Amino acid sequence: MRILISGASGLIGSALVPYLEGAGHTLTRLVRRPQRGPRERTWDPAVGVLDPAVLESVDAVINLSGEDLATGRWTAARKRSLWDSRVHSTNLLASAIALATPKPQVMINSSGVGFYGDRGDDVLTEDGAPGTGFLPRLAQAWEAAADPARAAGTRVVAMRMGVVLAAHGGALAKMLVPFRYGAGGRFGNGRAWWTWIALEDVLAATSFALENPALVGPVNLVAPEPLRNVDFVRALGRVLHRPALVPAPAFALRALLGEMADAALLASTRAVPRRLLDAGFRHRFPEIEDALRDALGRPVRAAA
């Protein structure tokens, strides 16, 4: 496939590009600086600039654009920036797809399980209703921004990602520092459900979605077994050979991070990958300790 990708320098994109190229695909990166070679194209989603010619002879589009949700407090200005970096870039790409002749066959659009919000113990499949609050509103608008491509006949997949396990970025990287000093522990009361997925499974599932026409619409990109936060941090402690006994109280997280603490750390989201599993995808790392060991470069346990 000839694939156009945005967000290629991020946590997922920087791993996905070589993964897909290794599988024989040809990738062209959308960049916001002057292009540096034949496999780059320049765009500026902040002002709505994307040459429609970029979409010529493209089979698939992967959109991973979006600023890091976990950087800085969610001030009004920060929320606008998070919103614009996702919604405007997605709509710009989708609108260009709608005008292309011929059109790309598929658009893979990044999204998040934040779509569901704080839902307690509810088991959440892709048919689940959206939650309330900033993150669910953002996820809904992010996914809806792809409507021009969908209406034009391109297959659109919204990958609702859980916590992606990678030692060099994302939530896991931020958790490693206190754990390595023996100060890791649960968040709040530890009973919130966390959905997670190994980076290797994100790459494989994205490739699977590109080539599987049965996958359309929202897809929960998560491991089969979500965990309560307390069980997640205990597993991390075991892999690191460090205690997980120092909790981060909810009031302290709220004082430090404001609204983001409730939405991203204390919210309970028990999402399961029904559509991926029904389509025949099999996770390489369905169990948390093996996924953490792989992410941290530790030996993975041998299968029983």
C-alpha cells in the first residue's frame, strides 16, 4: 500500500513507520516544516493548508496528529490547543480525501478510550455511549471530523486507544521515575479500571485494520483484559522489582494536575476490544506482565 501518515514523529508514529515499511508498504510523511526528501510532504493544519495533490495515488491515510494530553494543566487555552490539534487536522485530511480522485481506500484515525469517560465497572464495547466531560466531547468531535471522508465512500476506522505501554514515552514513561525510587503506588483508591495495550500490538492492530475491510467505525485498541489501577501498578512493581506501596491520593493529583487528574488518571474506563477480536486479531501481549516486560526490555516469560 501507498500510505500517507501524519504524526509520524510521535510515540506511535515513530515506531509505526518502520514497522509498515518492513512489511512492504511505502510511506509518505506529512510534516509541518519544509520537506526534506521525496517521502515527505508539507502541510499546516493550524491554518488549513494541505495541497490536494498530496492525496494523489494514495491507498491509505493514517492520522496520528494531536498534542500530548498529559502535558500541562488543562487551562482554557490548553484545551483549545488540544482540540484544534486533533479536530482541525482530522477534518483537513478528511476533506482532502473527499476531494481526491481516486480516493484513498481507508483512513485510520487515532482516537481514545476517553470517549467513554468515567464509567465505573461498566464493560464498554464499541457500541457504548459516550461519557460526559471534556475528554468524551473531544473524542466525539475528533471522530466526527473524519465525516467528509466517510461520506465520500472511504472506509474510516477510529482507533480508540488505551494506555500505550512504551518505556520511552506516554503514561508508562512518566510512572517509571517514582517507581525506580521506591515511591510508586496506586492512583486514588486504585479501583478505577485502566485499559492498556502493548506498543507492539498497536502496530500490529493498525496494520490489521489497514488490510481488513471488516473493520469500520470505532475500534477499541486495547488489550483483552483491562485492570484496576491497583493491579496495574502492582504488576509494574513486580516487573521493576520495586515496591508499589506509596499511593498518590486523589486530592494531591487534583491539586497538581487539576481537571486532567479526574479525566485521565482517576477515571474508570473498562473498555474491551470486541471488534478486533471478532475480526480475528490476536494480541501478542494479552497479559500485563508480559507487556510490561517487553516495553521495559525485560525477558518475557515463556508460554506454559
